Amino acid sequence: MSAVGFIGLGMMGRPMAENLLAKGTELVTCDAAGVALEGAAVARDAADVARRAGTVILMLPDSPAVASVMPALLDAMAPGGLVIDMGSSQPAETRRWAAELGARGCAMLDAPVSGSVVKARAGTLAIMVGGAAADLVRAEPLLRRMGEAIIPTGPVGSAHAMKALNNYVYAAGLLAVAEAALMAEAEGLDLGILTAVMNASSGRNIATETKLAQEIIPGRYAGGFQLGLMRKDLETAGGIAARTGTPHALLELCRAEWERATAALGPRADNTEIHRHLAGRGRSGGG
């Protein structure tokens, strides 16, 4: 079958699917919220996608969302089919679904993405890919229509693990930047100059480069990644730490702060609003 299935047309999924369409991919789509794309066929449900497409891309928020469609895909997908999970799922769940697909003569790749909605629109995402080399060869032309850096990570499940660890390091940097900005403001320092200092010095990270001046200082808070999704990625990283018995004191601090922020602001608040959350805690004497 020449058609490619795409399930999940949310904030990231829609521009990714639009890139596939724009670059000549025949798409069959399905979205729980009823989102449809001009130029793409619309399936009745996940099973209908699997019957009409040999490769099915999932861009869903978490493992429970993946679990809501996988039984239908397993029942309807013909042998030789390929599922590519491009969301941020639990590695253990990814391995479990891969085993079930394998028992039916199908295959699975985990291919989570790194980058903003802007990069999703531009087709310049970084894509980590876990799974068999032959399956990656099959999927790579599709992946290159959505991203520019394709990074093989090892066996299936490894990409989801690496994405969670990457996002933990990003969260730690963003938290440090938000705290530093509040301290600088209280000290009467120029935040624009602080941004320039950090970006020219050892404090430089993705948050200083793309979030501080653009989202935090002006109070725009529209970085394109939700608090609740970061909390979920931190929980995934915590599961890796618990399973491996490795030190994770800083991770636990980040998990606790994102839990508080999500409870206070709601899971759909932008991730950069961790700064607003901290400012509110400071005013209330929360420390």
C-alpha cells in the first residue's frame, strides 16, 4: 500500500503531517478531535487507517493515548506493516507493543522528535529513531520529510528513553534560567544584558538562547510545549532512574517543581510559564 497513515493532528502532529502532504505523501489521517487536512483522506478510526496504509505514524501525547489505538492497529494491520510512534511514550510500553506487532509479522519504530512547533512547520525537527536497521531504512524517506537530523539510537524503545532524558536536561536548564531571571530582576539587573552574558558564557543553553528573551522576559509564554507534557517526560526519566538505580537528586527537584506548576497553572499552560509559577511562589513566600 502506498498510503501512509497519520494518527494525531495536534500542535506538533498537524504541521508534521502537512509537510508529508506538501512533499508528495499520500496520507490517511485520523484525529480524536476531528481535525482534518485538506488533501488527506480521513479514516473512520484507527482500524480503518491500518487497513488503508502499510505504514502508520502515531503523534500522540503519551502511552495511554497510544494504548487507546494499538489494539485496533494490531487487529487490522496486514503482515509487513510498520508503526512509527513519534510521540513521547514510556520505553517499556513501546517495547511491549513492538513485541505484539512482531508476533503478527509487523514492525515498530519509536521516533520521538525534538524541536518546537516552528521547526515542525519548517520540517527541520531532530528525530531520534529506535528499532531495527531495516525498518529505519524503510522509514527514513518519510522521516526526512519532517526532520533534518535523523539519529539512530539503538533497539526499539531506546529513542523514547533518550527523548525523556534529553527533556529532563532541558527542564533543568529552563528551571535554572527562570530562577536566575527572577533573582536578576530582584537585584535590579538588566535582563537583556543578562541574556547576552549567558549566551556568550558558560551558562548558555537552549533556554537562554530560545526562551529567555523571546518568551520569558516579555511575558509572552508561548514556547509551544505544554507543562503537562514536560511533567510526563520527567516522570518517564524518573522511571528510568528508579529502574537502573542511578542517582537522580536534581531530577527529583525538577519533577517536584513541574508537579507544583502543573497543579497551579494547568497541564496545558506553556512550559515557559514555569517562570510565572516561580514568580508567584516568591510573592506568596513559597521560596
